[in-house]
Amino acid sequence: MNGVVVVDKPRGPTSHDVVAAARRALREKSIGHAGTLDPLATGVLVLACGKATRLVRFLSAADKEYEATLRFGVTTDTYDSSGQTVAESSARPAREAVAAALASFMGARLQTPPAYSAKKIDGHRAYDLARQSRPVEVSPARVTLLASEILAWSGDEAVIRLTCSAGFYVRTLVHEIGQLVGTGACLSALRRTRSGTFTLASAVGMEALMTGGAQAIPMSELLTELSAVLVDADGVTRVLHGRDLSRQQYRPAPPGPPPAADGTPSAGAGEWTRVLGPTGDLLALASPGQVPGVLHPAVVLI
């Protein structure tokens, strides 16, 4: 099987658990996910299958959309409700204060991942070091919060919608909001509603996945936000052998569908070009060659 299967991950299993289940159900050894979801989180988990695993770094670089539930008055060591409580407060913030805090985090900035995360430090997962009470110094990463809004408010909890870049830790944002409003806060629920162009509308549940009800999105429908060129049979041979394509050996493909649900091109758009065969199959992703107009098939998929 070559393509992408989108799973609506339930609360409880890890992303690795879902990948392992998919390998058994689909009888495909080569499966990887395009962006981890914590066990507490649910929603869109993109599984690249077969040759599509070569596209994971492109698929995982796409923007994500989440609905997150914040619980005020509780601070934990993991920044979510699965962790140990380290502080409590009877105070509750005003809705306006939370909205102002959210607004202050908009745009690009450096964000430090939680100590309990899958980030590697000297070859060790940060959460393994944290569980052993060993020092954890996770390097900050540049992330972007593109959009945010408060969807629901009860005083004790708030539900917010976020659109953010790849690598963004919602747990960290929630912890920071709690610090900023002075009450503390932890993440009590998280649902990913979109990853790049993939949404819950195209996702299947675990039962459907395990009973053979999952249909793969074909390779030809992946990364359509990137420009594309068409090649003939001779071009297919050149791509197969990783040989450059000159302007005489390809022609622009007709424009595809809009790039993403929010209209934002994925990371790398403009730097890479999809190379399509005579029947529209995705043959490769090409990077600019050393000569203007020349395309180099850097990621070959045939």
C-alpha cells in the first residue's frame, strides 16, 4: 500500500501504538506517522504507508489545528492532567485575561518543549530523563502561533482553538498562559482537527482501521500545495535513475486544488516541485538544479 491513511486517534494509545496496529491491519511493514500525538490527545494522525514514508518530513512540516481544553488552578510537571500536581490555586482568571495572554503569544517565537516530551537530549528521550529525576535541559525551538480563539468558557476551564506551526507544544502554551494569568493551568484535553490538508472528515476510527475499512489517499493527491510538472516516458526513465530534468523535458501541470484548509502553503512550498508521470502518478519531488530551470529528482518515489 502506497499513500496516506488518516486515523482519528482515540485517547490512550501512543502514536507508536497506532502505527503498530496499522502495520498489522494493513499488512504493511513500512508505515510512519507525520506528527506525534500524546496519549491524552485525540484526532488527526497522518500515517504514511509504503513509498509515502519518503514524504513524512514534508507531511509533518505542515501547519496543525487543535482544540484544547485548559484547566485553571492546577499546575503539573507534565503540563497536562496526566502528570503530578505541583501547585494548586483557588483563583480563577477572567476571560479577558486569558484572551490577552493568548494574543501575547501570537506570531513567531522561541518555545521550550516540556521536560516530559519526546525530544532527544544526548541520545535520550527527555521524558526518560525526567522520570529518572535527571537534569533535563531542552533547547527552545522556533514556532509560530498563527491563529487562536476562545470557543467555550466555564470559569474553571476554557476551550481554545489554535492554528500553529509544526513542532508547536500546546502543553507548553497552556502552562505559559497559566503562569501569565497567575492561576496556573494544565491541559486536560486536546484534539487535533487538521494536519496540513488532512482533516477529521477524511479520518477513520481505530475500529475501521483494524477491520479493513481504511482507504489510502493515493500518492497523486499528496502535497498538492506544491507546484507540479509533467514528464513523458523518457522523463520517467530519467527520474528513475535520479537524472536532472531540463526545461525541454518537462511541462507545467494544470493547477491542483487549493493548498490547505486555511489557505496557508506548507513549509517548503516553492522550494520543491512534484514530478508527475504521463498518467498523473507522483514520481518524485524535485529540488532546483545547479542550472536555472533544471530540476533534480531528489526524492524518488518509483
